[in-house]
Amino acid sequence: RLVLYYFIIKAVRAVYLPSLNLSGPGDADRCWTGVNERTFVAVKPDGVQRRLVGDIVRRFEKKGFKLVGMKLVQASEDLLKDHYRDLRTKPFFDGLVRYMGSGPVVAMVWQGLDVVKTSRRMLGETNPADSLPGTVRGDYCVEVGRNVIHGSDSVESAQREISLWFRNEEIQCWEDPASPWIYA
């Protein structure tokens, strides 16, 4: 009977909910290359306080990337120290950890072709003074200490950062019905 129910559910989903995928949450094995490349993006406390989350999400969706994980979190000091561990010898490290812990952060996982490289371009330079208009930092930031957003700088960094901020079951693999209109 259980097998029969499984096939009935699968058939109903295929007919009425074609964008859903029975692979379910946490099926991360197939989600790291090509159109399935993933990156970690976090709207920092200043971006959350300034109500920029919706615009940032809209920019990524308009580009054609797929949101596969998102949550509002108050990051712990341990998480932030681990996240920024490559910067621990920099003089600004303690201030960065305090700033990132000063309010909620919107942590996101985006998926799409060349999403790591493209999202870095969309965000702009770390120093907003060097960012072009049209980028997130070029449009919304004036100083490096309040640069609104973080994005992974490589696929390897993305994998590490996503595993720090998200449990596997918090990542959703789903079929986007718009994909044929985005990817050839």
C-alpha cells in the first residue's frame, strides 16, 4: 500500500505541481555545478535595518537565479568567527564580528549558472567607493564598514559558508518552471 501511495502522490505532483521535485530537501549531491552552482549571500545587519532585503532578493530573481535557502538569524559570535576565520589576523576582525552580531542577518543560498562569479559582480566591490552604480553596494553604500551584503568569493567558499549557516535539510532542490526561459 505504501508503494501505491507513493506513486499516487508522485502522479498528483507531476500533474498539479510540476515545479516540485520528489528529491526533497537536502538533496545536495547534484546541486553544485553548471546551472546548479550555489553561492552564499548574506544581507548584513545594516541592510536588514535599512529594509533592503526585498530589493536584493528581487535583483537576484530578476537575474534568473533561484533561491534555494533563506532564513533570518541572529548570528552567534562563534559562527561569525568561523565564517570570517580567514580575516582573524586583520585589525578590523573584532569590529567586524561585533558589527555582524549587532542585529539580524538574512542568510540565503542562490543557485544558477556561474552564480558565484555573477553575484560578486552584482554586489560590487567590497569598498562601496569603488563600486559602480547598478551594483548593490554602488547603489546603497557609502562606507566599507557598512557595506550591506556578503557574497561567497569562490565555489569552495560557498560550500564552506553554506555548510556553516544552513543544515542540509534547510536547502531545497526544486524544479523552477521558468528555467527553460532562462537557460537554453
